Amino acid sequence: MNTLGRSGVEVGPLAFGGGGIGNLYTAVTDEQAHEAVAAARRRGIRYFDTAPHYGLGLSERRLGEALRQYPRSGTTISTKVGRRLEPADGIGDDLANGFAGPATHRRVWDFTADGIRRTLEASLERLGVDRVDVVYLHDPDDHAEQAFREGYPALEELRAQGVVGAIGAGMNQTALLTRFVEDTDVDVVLCAGRYTLLDQSALTELLPAARRRGTSVVIGGAFNSGLLADPRPGSTYNYAAAPPELLGRALRLKSVAEGHGTTLRAAALAFCAAHPAVASVLVGARSAAEVDDCAEQFHRPPPPSFWRELRETGLLPPEAPVPADRTEEPS
């Protein structure tokens, strides 16, 4: 287990991402969602992440229902603030926002102190808990000043009151996350898609800053929204069709992995987990089968020869830490 910053909140190296059980792109049933959570528990996963954004609260409700049968102690739950849900007329669907379901609510960007508190209270009600362990400011890209001026101090106050254990920010970029690490006292940042086998932009500033400051990093998007899970024509990269050059690079990575008796999925997960600033790797799953596969891949890392070939062929920069760096250190 790893501790998030100085918070005392513990997470395991592999975590469950709740976007899929919020009907991300494709609808799943309550039963399938509960089976996915049960599979995660069976595989030893104890950190579960969700957000109001995921299915307009559906992910939070399903996660709370599925976890109710397990002891709250020893289970780490994180959710996010910044998108407040307001009732809508329910006409139409939510696919424009990526979720397969009726548009029962609308999302309102709100990083005010009052908005943060109201959003968290609603999340606690949907989850059926009296507190969560981690709260992230969710995608404050276009609301940075309000997030720093009002949202972050509100989270600090909630942490001081014991309503939450750890606070942070979660985004798909590195520049603003680096600012949170350097200019605030966040415990953790969630960096999605910016530290993978195809994109190491977090290696330049964010990860070194996190190491200096003692801030933990949770990595999401290890598969870059699909391309590193199953590279083929039509695969997605960052939620859009993968550019031909990146598809070609992913196929080369897959070929090298298979040549060393491993899989690209295993390599993608192992790479994210290898950096010393990374406390946990967050993997989205919508079914028990997907959870089982991710757990199996995570616990079967590639051999050192795989990482050597990636560096020798230029598929991975030499400064990016890999698991083999630890295993090959002289005693």
C-alpha cells in the first residue's frame, strides 16, 4: 500500500476507475456494474474512483451500492468536484458528453466554495457514505483562477474538518497539475493520459515536481483511451480516432511485447507504475472480465529484455523509469 502525500490515506498500486460503470460510451446494467466492483474486490483492489460527471451520478450510485456489502474500513473512495449536477427536463440522451443514458441532469461548472460543498454533499448522498477519502478538483482547465482562489481553499477546509482525508486535482494535462503541486498543499494529483507508453509529457515537469514536494501521483488513462489496449484501425486515442503515426507506434510496441512473451496491456500498466512518484494506476472497467484481465496483466510485468529493446529502438526515452531499472540495480 502507498500513502497519498502526508494524508495517511492509503491506496494500492492498482485502482478501479468508475467511468465505465457510469455507462461511458456503452450502457451496462446494474448487475454488470456490481459484478465489476465485486471482481475488483476479489482481485485485492481497494481503491475506487468515481465522479458526478460519470453518467450524471450513475457511477457514484452504482459504486456505493456495490461497496455497501464490504467493510468501509480498508476501502478507499475518491470522487470529484467542479461539475455540479442540476435537474434537467430529461429529454434526449447524454452521449454528447460520452455517456449512454438519459440527460436527467445538466452539468454546471462550479469551483466556488459553496459549489464545492454542495457537490460533495450530493456525492456523499449518492454513494451512501458519510465521508470520502479523496476529493479531486475535476478538470479545472478553463476555470483555473476560481479553482485556486475558491475551490482549493474549500477543499483545504474540508480536509481540516475531517470530511475528507486527502485532496487534489485531476486533469488530462500536466501544466496546471504542476502548478497545483508547486503552489498548493495538495496530497495527490490524478494525471490522465499524460504518462503512458505513447505520451511521457508528465516526465518533464509534473513528476519531478511531485517527487520534490512529496506529492503523490495517480495515473489514469494508461491505455490512452484504448489504443494501448488493442491497437488496430479504428482504435481511439484520447477519446478520438488514433492518428496513423500513433497507431503505427502502438503496433510496433505490441510487436515488441509479443516478441518477449508479454502483452502490450501488461507493458502499459507496468510502465505507469514504475515511476517512484506514482502511488497507484487507475484502470477503468465495465465488467468483471475486464477487471480480471487488468489484474492479471498488472501482475505479469514484462521481462527486463523488453524494456531494453524499447530503449535501444527509441520506442521509449532512456530517462523514463521502468521496472527493470530496479531489478537490475547492483546490490
